[in-house]
Amino acid sequence: MAVISNALRHPEQMPKMASALGVDLVRATADGRLRPFERHDMAYRCSTCMDRPACDAWLADNSGAAEAAPAFCRNKTRLDALRG
């Protein structure tokens, strides 16, 4: 049941995490750095995250100025790569 409820939250969580890192997912997709299937995979990984309280707390403390995704983020590798 948790995965279902998390899936309903990923549309807001993933863009917030990207924004906190200065990553524009729309632009990254448009310029070919992020393929649509990769974005879908990222959304799925986010939706299966079981650490929402940590994510919410991290997002509250890091709005637009974070240097790297938190270690617990299932999309850390991809988001950090998109920052560069």
C-alpha cells in the first residue's frame, strides 16, 4: 500500500528535489541530456522511496542551494550528473 500512496506523491517530490539542486528536468529533456524513458525511471524510483520524512525534511532545508542530492535519494546519481 505504501508504494501506491508514494506514487501519488512523486509528481511533487521529484521536481522539488530537482529544483533544490538547480536541475531543470524539462530543459534537460528538451536538450537531450535526459531521455523521456530515463525521466520515467526516475519518477518510478522516487515513487518507490520509503524515506519520505527524510526527503521532506531535506527539501525544507535545501531550497535551490543544494550542492548534491542527499545520500538516501534513489535518483542521486542521475540528479547529480544533470547538475554538471
